Amino acid sequence: MRDELNKNLAQMLKGGVIMDVSTPEQAVIAEKAGACAVMALERIPADIRAVGGVSRMSDPKMIRSIQETVSIPIMAKARIGHFVEAQILQAIEIDYIDESEVLSPADDVFHIDKKQFKVPFVCGAKDLGEALRRIQEGASMIRTKGEPGTGDIVQAVRHMRKIQGEMRMLTSMSKDELYNAAKVLAVPFELVEYVAKHGKLPVVNFAAGGVATPADAALMMQLGAEGVFVGSGIFKSGDPAKRAAAIVQAVTNYEDAKLLADISADLGEAMVGINEQEIELMMSERGK
Amino acid sequence: MKIGVLALQGAFLEHIEMLRKLGVETVEIRQKGDLVDFDGIVLPGGESTAMGKLLRDLELFAPLQEALRGGTPCLGTCAGLILMSKRFEDSEWRHLDLLDVTVRRHGFGRQIGSFATTAEFAGESVPMVFIRGPYITEVGENVEVLAKVEEKIVAVRQGNLLGVAFHPELTEDFVVHRYFLGMR
């Protein structure tokens, strides 16, 4: 039952934008701009890259200050495999835990056994195998990994196309081929069978990692995302409130190019960003 | 019969699927031009602040308010109920300002407080799913209470407006949607 209720919350987030915030003031800007949830974290991914070092769960005091400020759901990140950080986040009644490759992994083999928790988890994936393994472990929402903190959409596009393409392949397979697909993907047959039958994941699937403009957000929606996470793209830009509101509108009307042209105009400077060839740390390689 | 489903954010596809199974034609309302003369309008679950902001940015607010004031039947679930309501315990928010009730948003708590139960709705037993759900603390004299859970009001009707705090669209039960379609 808990599992269903947690998937249900993700359904309520669909068609929405989840924004990274590091202060209550930023959370208010995000809520007013129309965010459907916020991710509370001390340093947004672009700053994690810039500062380096080990990055961990945020200070619960900082997360609480955001919980007290806004009424939309609050998410927070735990390190991959760090089930005690997750226990702490559950204890402060977080609405969603992101077991995230943005933070330094705490375990290089095991992910958190998410079925032991009452609160829901979202996890990153760059292909269908990763997505279904996270769902098997108890994730009730999936997002593409993309490459956080870069402002470069190429990785999120690659991951979304990969996941969608692999799902389309499953829908055309015969049963004996599906048995083999489960083996190749290293996931349970029941999940493969679900995807083959429905052509989609059994949980909500968002895009994340590199979204910086309304056009980026609309691109991910047209590629099949059910909503979008924006991390550094908003608060590393020239006019966060305006850009945030424009991205929210782009996710609702992602197929209307004329409207996208209007809301893309005069947004001020986008985050500078960093190309994938220039990156030293590939966060998306964490946790498979 | 043609029902418009507000499709700005949230669980609108679930309502569309539900109505499709009942053999009803639906149209997604994403911008001003989509809002035509419908036989009914659904305001789905999702985040009320996000939908409220989009209603204004997309200039849907005034025409939608006008349609509902004009008597178009409307089903609001969870965030949809909040959009219709006049008063809130915890904020000065002004949304569509139509349903004469006071709502406590997230009355049942954060996600850890989300739950499912079965209770009577207008005399019929109905499965109810509450996701960070609100409840109603006060109703005006023209408002009929249709359901209560844990002594709290979770479904009301005022003329053409049907507001429920739970999510019938997340279940296989058609009682609430049938009731709504019968309001014409």
C-alpha cells in the first residue's frame, strides 16, 4: 500500500518542474514561479563541481527551514547506498528522497534497500537496466541522470533516448526474447514484461541533469519525459524568478513553438555551463 | 458530452482515462484557446500553487472563473478542490474563489501521512486515496457535505461545484465521476 501511495505522489508531480534550492528565500522564489516541488540541498550541483571534495546529505536544519517556508513537497538527497542518511531524512518527514549520484557515493556496490522505507525515493538512470534495477529496489520515481551542474543537455537527451528506445524495443519482442532481455538488462522478468505490455516504466519518469532553458525543458518533454528537474539552471542564471516561471510554462505547453518563442525571449543570461569534453568528474557514472 | 480537463500540471491523464472508460469525450485545457463551451470541467490533483500560477500566466484564470460562475459543472480533486475554494486556514491565497468552504491544505500531513481508506460518499462506499491531502474545516450554508473521513469533511457539493479532497482518479472506482457526470 505504502508503495502505491508513494508512486501516487509522483503522479501528482507530473507535468511539473522540480527546482534545486539552497535557502528558504530561493524556495519561495521557486514556489511563486510555479515549481511543483523543491529539492533542498546546501550546494547546487554546479557549486559541488566548483568546490570539489566529498559532498553529503544537507544539514537537516537547513532542510527544516525550507519545510517551514513553503507548502509544496520537499525533496532532499542522500548519498547512493547511504541508508542512514535516508533514515535521517525520513525522520524529518521529507516528502521524497533522491538517492543521488550528485553526492559522493557511500557504497560502490549496493544501493539503498528502498522498500524498507515509508517515504518515497527517486533515483537516476541512464538506461533501462538501471531504471528497472532502481524500481526493483523500491524507487517510486525515476529521472534521467543527465550530467548535473553542467547546463549541457546532451547527456539528459542521450539517457532519455536510450531509455525510450530500449522500451520501444521491448514492446515488439516475443516472449522468449523478453526472457533473454531480462537476462541482458539484469532485471526481473516481471518488470520487463510490464514495460513490454505498457510501453512505459511502472513509475513516473522525469528528465534531469543539464536543463538550463525553456527550450531544453520542452525538448525533454517531447522526448517523453513526464516532468523536469532543474538544478543549477535557475539559480545560476541572471534572472532566476523569470527563468523559473518560463521553464514551468514550457513544460505545460511543450509542443507550442509560438508560445515557447514568447517565453524564451528576454530571460537574461543563462548559466554559463560546461561542455561534456571539459568535465573532469562524470557524476552519471556513479551507481549502476 | 464533452468534458474539459485542466491539463496544466498534475494527474490530469488519470482523469482523462477514467472518463474515457465511461465513454466520455475529453479535451485537455492547456491554454486560453482550449477553453470552449464544455459540458463539464475537471480540475485535477497536482500542486495548487503551480496550477494557480499557470492559470494566471496563461490568461486562463478569468475565463475559467466565468465558466464556473456561469454554472458549468466542475469536479475538483485535491489541488482542484483547493483551486475552487474561497478560504484557507494557512494562507491568504486567492484562487477561483467559488466554493464557500475553508480548507486546511495538507491537513493530513506530509507524504508520510498519505493514506488510503474506504468511506461513504453520497451514500455509496468508495475507496479514497489521500496524497498529502487537504480537508475542509468549515462550510457555508449552501454547501452539502457528501463525505467524511476521521470526522473531517472530505467531499462537498455546492450547486455545479463538486469538491473532493481525495483522488478517485487513482482508483478503479467510478462512483465520484458518475456522480459528477450526473450533475448536468
